Amino acid sequence: MVMEIKLGDVVRLKKKHPCGSYEWQVVRLGADIGIKCLKCHHRVLLERSVFERRVKQFISRSE
């Protein structure tokens, strides 16, 4: 099953970022998913399959 992801979604990942935040915002969609840490604004590109495994929950969904 494919996870429905939209630009602007805020997700909580299973492991925290070194800055201490668990929350990330989706900033790029495609074969890779671009996410930005909401605390330190660090940007990361993850493969879609890796992103889907690491997501724990959606904090807010964009329309």
C-alpha cells in the first residue's frame, strides 16, 4: 500500500534528529522525499521506501 504524502505535511519520525526534534516537514516529493527539520531547519533527502518506514505518525496534513 502506498502512503499518501503531500507537500507541507508535518510528520513525526521514529528516531530523533541530533538537534533533539522528532518533527519534520515535507518539502519535496518524487522518487525521493525531501524533509526539513522544524527545529534546526536541516534538509534531508530520503528514498520513498526509507521515508515510509521511518514515519511514526502525521502531526498535520496539508490540504
